[in-house]
Amino acid sequence: MIKIIRKNILTITGAIAGIFYWKFIGCSTGKGYIQSNPVKMTLYGTLLGGLSFNIFQSEIRQQ
């Protein structure tokens, strides 16, 4: 379990950041497609966190 968390720490951080972004900054009028829905915003944050994790992993492997 700890290995999974260590391996995907940026993905988890992205999901948490997506939740906080929706809660404190998100679209209050409900017209924003991603920002007005907490599930979509969490998935978007998870996607960005996972992509950034993969970028950093490939840089570490090349060195």
C-alpha cells in the first residue's frame, strides 16, 4: 500500500488539488463545464497530476 502511494503521490496530490480548486475557485454560476462539477474537476486534477508524474519519472530514468 505504501509503495502505491509513493509511486502515485503526484496523482493523489492532483486529485486533492482538483477538489480544492472546485471548492474555493470553481465556477459559481454553474456554466463552466469542468469547474462547476466536483467530479469532473477532481478527474481533471488527477489527470494533470498523473501526467506530471510521468514527465518527472521519465526525466529521472534518463539521468
